[in-house]
Amino acid sequence: MKCNTDGASRGSPSQAAYGANFCDGFGAFRGCIALSLGVKFSLYAELLSFVLAIEHAHYVVQIVVGV
């Protein structure tokens, strides 16, 4: 599983958002997530995008595998 993430804000601080997409080992698209974060700093958006993508992937694995 590969995950690409990005977080950004229009200023510092300003409206921020993040997004992530997931692909399997063959490069096939497996899903994506995106969320508005409200007024945040750009570094916060970048770091939170990474953390939330890991949490989302962990949650999905629990559902699919039944761990």
C-alpha cells in the first residue's frame, strides 16, 4: 500500500486542508480522503495530513482484515 499526502493553507495562518490517496502494490487506485481543517498554519496541515492518513489506513485494515 502506498499513500501520498498533502496539506496546505492559503496563508500563515489561514484556511487549511489536507488530502491523501492510496494505491496498492500494482499502482491501482484504492481510495482517497480530503478534509478542511479550518484556520491553521501550513506546517500543521502538512503534519496532520500524514497522521490522519496513517489513522485512516489503520482503520480500513481493521475493517477489511478483521483484526
